[in-house]
Amino acid sequence: MDPVRPECPFQYLIESLNDNPEKKFYNVPKLGGTKYDNLPYTVRVLLEAAVRNCDGFFVKKEDVLNILDWKTKQNNVEVPFCPARVLLQDFTGIPAMVDFAAMREAVKILGGDPMKVYPACPTDLTVDHSLQIDFSKCAIQNAPNPGGGDLQKPLAKLSPLKVQPRKLPCRGQTGCKGPCSAGESSRNSGQFSAQIENTPILCPFHLQPVPEPETVLKNQEMEFGRNRERLQFFKWSSKVFRNVSVIPPGTGMAHQVNLEYLSKIVVQHKDFLYPDSVVGTDSHTTMVNGLGILGWGVGGIETEAVMLGMPVTFTLPEVVGCELTGSASPLATSIDVVLSITKQLRQAGIAGKFVEFFGTGVSQLSIADRTTIANMCPEYGAILSFFPVDNVTLKHLRHTGFGNAGLASMEAYLKAVKLFRNEQISSGEPEYSQTIQVNLSSIIPCVSGPKRSQDRVAVTDMKSDFQACLNEKSGLKGFQIAAEKQNDVVLVQYEGNEYKLSHGCIVIAAVISCTNNCNPSVMLAAGLLAKKAVEAHLMVKPYIRTSLSPGSGMVTHYLSSSGVLPYLSKLGFEVVGYGCSTCVGNTAPLPEAIRNAIKQGDLIACGVLSGSKNFEGRLCDCVRANYLASPPLVVAYAIAGTVNIDFQTEPLGVDPNGKNIYLRDIWPTREELQHVEEEYVISSMFKELNEKIKKGDKRWNLLEAPESVLFPWDLKSTYIRCPSFFDKFAKEPVSIQQIEKAHVLLYLGDSVTTDHISPAGSIARSSAAAKYLTNKGLTPREFNSYGARRGNDAVMTRGTFANIKLLNKFIGKPAPKTIHFPSGQTLDVFEAAELYQKEGIPVIILAGKKYGLGSSRDWVAKGPFLLGVKAVIAESYEKMHKGHLIGIGIAPLQFLSGENASVLGLTGKEQFSISFPQELFPGMTLDVKTNTGKAFSVIALFENDVEITLYKHGGILNYVARRFL
């Protein structure tokens, strides 16, 4: 987008940085004087973006003044925000790119130039949500095929990297501890990243280079094979759309790549400077706040809107100042700090607010610590958690390869617009809506669980707390295990040995990509702890599903070059690939013997992971207790084999001499960590990662993809299909259509969630989507999930309201069913909607309070639209979902205060007619009549002229397509 809009009324604020005409900027502090100086840093970023993008329509002068007057306008006004860029991951990114491809088709059909259809906002898409752990410890798992590739076909076109195991000669070094088999894929084999090709891993026993293990390569091979269709589409998108770049699979998770590669801190577009900012389709986009970049996660519809050149609109939020004082103890990791802050912020009630950190303790935190804290903000309910740029940030950037000239320019600009935090001037702190204090000195090592991230448990209290959970009634923490069964032991045979499983036994231990792996200290701590454990002859039981999924190749690089990776591997923590895996439920199945033993004894089996999500059953349906922990504690608990242990008084194991080995004996000191971090986490690693990303993965580079202006849709594809949003598209919008004699498709109650409307999980065999896929020749094993098939509107439409927990009052029990009233049949929701559309009968939805509650998903609005839903009448809406309905062309209508379907005596079996005037205005009242003679009024929830314009055009896609014409 052009940084200088001709219609912008604030061009008088434009100045040159240090009299350099090639570095202009909006000197926003001059707009507000002392009022600006009192604004939180996050609000200053919002203000600069509003000033720069003020066009009189999407961003009005009134919006700028409202942001400037934040102190009195917070929580009272809606404001727009135009971020500098968009970050997508593949699951949520594919429907957005499919919509752009479909829009090209529509524009061309009506005589427009399809080449003009491309994102207005720079967009980066990382393929990081398709990784599954098919191979762990080189054991092949029977995983489903979840991505559009035929696993039986040869992958020659994808250039597989084959490993040729070979035996390495032993040089007979003194102190050799055992044989070195380079071809082994056991716990004794070394690991290293396929991303860092020239960094050899050394056998810990012979100090000789060993070849790449097969685990990473096989998982990546499977990932490319099963996701071929999607990857080819992504590659086509990166070729033909301006402003789109795709980070191929195997590179790293979106947030990690965002930190290490995509983030600019200050953007220079043409000859203008402005703060970097980002919205993404993942709630953990907030991770980048730790680097001083404003960013948070939004829904698919909002993301597409930004890509199409429109702002995100939201209520001007409260900003909570979190003052950090003191410094953490040597044994407390950043994860301990994170979980402590998580608990205190959630208790402070900061949901839906911005959080901004200040105080003397801030300078004690590294950028890695800050990004870890920022990444967890969805877990304590904040929109974002922001650390302003300061000297620690500059030191980090210098360490990771930023040039001195660029840093000088960045620092000068940030100071000019007062976005640089000077920790030496405590009197210059902004005014906040409220302030809370966190004393870092009081933080002790802890974990979080067993079901929620905010339930923090000190490691010293872990054993007693777990016992309490067994005793408590089933609920947020309790499992309600009878006292006489709490000491039950189940014997199980596994790989020729007998093991004892009991309550608290650990069966999954994962150091994973989410949250922690940006932090060298905690990852190196895990490696050093593993090294000491192996040297003490401690091991992990073989039935525990262990894995290491780094956030990027850089993590593997420093684990490898520091010499700790082989020790992690020996304990079973092998690098399995790059991307979200265990955290999103992509764990390989547990061994059948272990699953049977857990079920037989009704055991509370546990998982420990260094991630951010630990909901019950998320990792595996038979693992009911899940704990979030720092990477070194994940390794420690894996060695212990149970959470039912007191590390202070009980040993992890016994060495060959019979000596008890306690956690304190193998826990690395801060001095050790600092030495290793300074020695191995160097700027060359970041530079090399950048080069690897630019160079690309070998498979990706050899992957064939079309280069045509229009995408050549494969009519046989079950993953990518041209959506039908533009089937009735015309150059000019038609007049607002009245809703005449509409039937009610669904009569719903309160708190209908986005999961009810558009489930993201597996596809039930009896569902309408399953019938469609079966007719396409797929077996249930190949159905995959709704999340993986977001690029196919036929699947997603059939999946709308397909949740088995959906409670439709017409049915009277949970089921994804409804009644087709003209025939009286009880049908799947899709089948009923399809009949109504064939009969030319419009449909509406009746609902209660908080309709659309939950996480944002684009198909939560797109699905009902394609079912033919013209309006929803509810008592109240989740605000974000209400905006999504308007953005797709569905009218969100609200009962008058004190009224609902029941109060009005509606059964839902009536036919409804709703009158829309040709001239709409925000908050107007509409008349509704039924065929039974009842009449009532509803409020049309259009809040501004932009929303009315979008609705008149039939949604944002039509509106923008007409602008391209």
C-alpha cells in the first residue's frame, strides 16, 4: 500500500530523518504533544498506522483523533488498524489463497485484468502445520494420509533425500564408551537438521562425523508426499501473486520464522519509514511482540480483508501496564517466568486487553525470554503482550546479523517517534488503564497443568498436587479416582521387557516447536541436562513417546554445534521435523500394549511438553493429564517416567556404582548455559538460516507447479477446489434483496461456538462430508480433517453445523441434524439446506445469546453463506463473528432487549419475511413478519458505513473484486 495517500489530511507531519530525503516518516508526536507522550507504546503504533493510512473512508480523521484521545475513548469506540504485513500458516492460509485464485477467475470472466488481483498487503505464508510424526525413533507409524498426495506414487519429482547408512571406523580414542553405528536409527544415533547441510554432528563417543539420520528426512518425505497438491498450489501462488512469499515445509514454525527472518522492526517502503506490524491467522502471532513489533492473531475473514487492502477494526482497548521488578532465581527458566506471569495476569482479569511490560525487571529479560512470554498471551486472555524496543533489543539484533547502518537508522527513527524505551528514564513511563506488578525474584521452577495452562504447580509441590488431583472431583483439575485404586499398578510387556504403569506414569514427552524453542537458554539447558544424564547412565523407558521438534533449523544448528544433540537423541529426543506436531495433536499413536494397559487400569497417564496447550485429551485420547514444562524439565520427567515424584527427596535413578542421582546433580548452572550460549548461538547461525530460506528446500525447488495467470483447477481434487462465492457475481451490486418466506434452518440456544458451526477436527464417517469423499473414491482412512481440507468448499460446506454436539431445538438432542419442513424429513444440515436451495427457499437461523463464541475461523461464516443462510436472528453475538457474517454477506440481526424466540412465542416452524430498506444506516430497526401473523422488530447490527457497504456488495470478496474491475 502506498505510504502517502493523496487524500491523507496529515501530510503536514511528513519529515525527513536526519535530513535524508530517502528516509521520510510521519512525525506523529507533533500531532499530540504531551497527550502523545502519555500514550502506551502500543497505542502510539496504532496512531501512526491510522495517520499514515487515513483515506477518509476506511480510516477517517475522526479515527485518528479517537486513538490520540485514548485515555477517555478506550472501550468506547471502534478504530481501524492497517498492519504492515500478514502472516499465514498453511491450514488457515490455503482458503485465503484459494479465494484470490477464484477472484482472478471472476474478474477475467467479466472482462477485467486478472493480473491486478493480488494481495495489497505483503503476505508471508509458512507451511508449518502439515508436519506429522510418522517416524519416531525410526519406527514407522501407520498414520493417515492427510494432505492430497498419493503415498503409493513415487516421489521422484520431489527429489527425495536418501540416506545411505555406513559404518564409521573407530579411531580407538581413549575412553571410548561403545560402538558407533552411523546407520542405526536407535537412541544411540546422532541427529542433525537437513536444513543446516554443512554442520556435521559428532558421535559423542568417537567425535567422528556421522551422516544424517532418517527420522527427519522420512518425516519430511511423508510431508511432501501427502501434501503434494497443497504444496503445488502454494508454489503457484508464490509465483503468480505479487506481495506473496511462501516459506516451504521443513524450514520452521511460522512464529519462529517470523522472528528470525521476516521481522523488520522498522519497515522502509519506497522512501518511507514506519513501524513493522503484523496480523496472523494464528493466536500465537503475538510471539513477535517480544521483539517490539505489534502483532496479534485474527480470523480468516479479517486476514483476507487486510490482504485485500482493508483495515482490521476493533474496540480501542484498555492497556494494562505490567511492571516487572527484580530478577529470576538461577533455577527458574523463562518458562517458569512465563507460567508465573500467565497465572498472575489471568487472575488480574486482562482478557481482551493489551498488555505492555515496563519496569527494572524488563532489562533482565533477554529477547528470547520476552518472545516466550509474549507467545503465551492467548493463554492468559490478552490480545497481545508488548515489549517496546530498547537497548536489549538492539543488542539482540546486532548479535543476529543486523548491519550497523540499519540499526542506527532504526534507532534514530524509533527515538524520533518516541517508540524507543529508555530504561534509564523511569519517569517517562506511559499512563496505563491499570498497573499490576510481578516480582521476578519470587518466581520458582514450576509446571502447569494437568488440564489448563493457568494452573501453575511448583515443581516442589508436584507430587502432592498430583495426589490431590486424583482425589478431587472430576473438573478443572480433578480426576476423582477412588482411594483404593490410587496405588494400582498394571504390568505390561513391551519389547521383551516388563514394565509397571501406575497413575502419573508418563507416556508422552515432547520438546516441541511452540513457545519455547526461540529461547536458546532453555533448549541448551535441556541438552546439557541430557548430556549429564547420559554420562550418569540414566535412560528413558522405551515406551515413552519422546520427540524433539525444533522451531527452525537454527535451533538444531546450535544444539548440534554445541555437542548436546546426540545426548538428547540417546534419551529418545530425536529431531522429528520442523513445525507444529505434538502440540496440535499430531503425535504418533502410543504402542498398543501401552494403550491397553492404560485402559485396563483406568490409569491417569500423563504427557509433558514444552508447549502452550495442555487441554485434556489434546495429545492423545488416553492421556488425561498433560503438563506444560520447560524443555529441561520435560527431559527430567521423561527420565523419571512419572510426575508422581518429589525431585528434592527422590532420585531420578541410580548410576552403575549404586549412587542415587538427583535432579540437582544434573541440572546445568547459569554459568554453564551462558558460556555455551555465547559460544554457539552466534550471528552466523541466523545468517545461515536466512540463506537457507532464500535458497529453499531441495524438494520444494524441484516441485513442479503451474505458472499460468489462472490456476488450472483439477476437477478430481478433494483438497483444492474453485469455491462458488463468485457464481452469481456481477459488475455492479444488485439492490438489497428482501428476505421473503424464509424457513428456519436451525433453531439454536445460547453459546453456540465456532466449533459447533464449523468443526476443525476429524470427519465423522456418517457425515455429509464423508459421503462426498466416499463418492470421490476415498476410504475413511483418507478422509483426514476439516482443517486440512479448508481449500475445498464442497467439504467445508458439508462440514458446516456437522458437529455431533450441536443442539438443534428441532431435534431435541445433540446431533448435526435438522428438519426440512416442506417434506418433514429429518436430514443432515447440509442435505436440508441443499433441498431448500433447489426449491428456491431462503433460510435463516434463530439463536440465543453469544452466537459465534470461540476462536475465529473463516468457514464459520463462509459455510452458512454457501448453505444459503441469508440472516441470523440472535439475542447477542460474539463481536468478531458478527463482523464475519457481514464480511461474507449474511445479515446479523438481534432481538430487541428482553425479547427472544421463546418470549415472542416462536416455534421456528414459521416462515419469516424481513424487510430491508434500500438505504441502510447503523443500528436501524427492521420489521419481521411470519406466515402465522406474528410480527416483531430486530436491530440490524451494522455499526458503520464500511459494514453497510460490504453488505450491499454481498460481502468483502465481491466488494474488492468489483474494485479490481
